[in-house]
Amino acid sequence: MDNNVIIDMEQLDVMKDSLGDDFNLFLEIYLEEVQESLDTIAQLDKKEDIETLQRLTHSIKSASLSAGAVKVANIAKYMENLAINSSFNECKSNLEDLKIEFEKAHEILSKI
């Protein structure tokens, strides 16, 4: 897959076929929940929050793969792996990149 692809349209078609009338609700929930997770991650400020950070990045990764948001999923996966290895500060340092890619995905998905 092209590294510049923000949304995997083939994956979106799979989800659309699978969910039928619930597809738009799926996208709405995806966009809301990822935004909430990003807001929560931004508030985490101590190493004791590493498990929450890992859980949230895992959720963002999984949901983004389903929504075809490949760049968001890739950054979330990278952050999840950092959290698994207890690299709290390094993981948090990638949050801005994750937010930027999510905004790009959000812009595309909200027009579908």
C-alpha cells in the first residue's frame, strides 16, 4: 500500500458492505471515540498511566484499521509498542503526529 494513503477505500468498502445501514453510525462513533481517546492521552502525565496509554493506543489502532485510517493505525501501533516497552515519554512525544493524521482522516471520513 502507498505510504501516502490516508484512507484505505477498499477497507471502507468492506465495512460498508458488512455494516449496511449502520455504516454511517460506525463512522460517527469511530470519529467521536478516537477524538475522546486523543483528549484522554493528552491529559496523561505520569509514568503510572502507561497501561492506560497502551490500552488507548491499542483501541485507536484497532478501530482505525476497521475504518481504513491506515496512517492513524500505524502511528497508534508504534505508540502502543512504545507503551508496551514502558517508554511513556517517547510514546507521548508521538501524540501530535497522531492528532495530525487523525485530523486528515477525520476530514475525509466526515465527507463520506
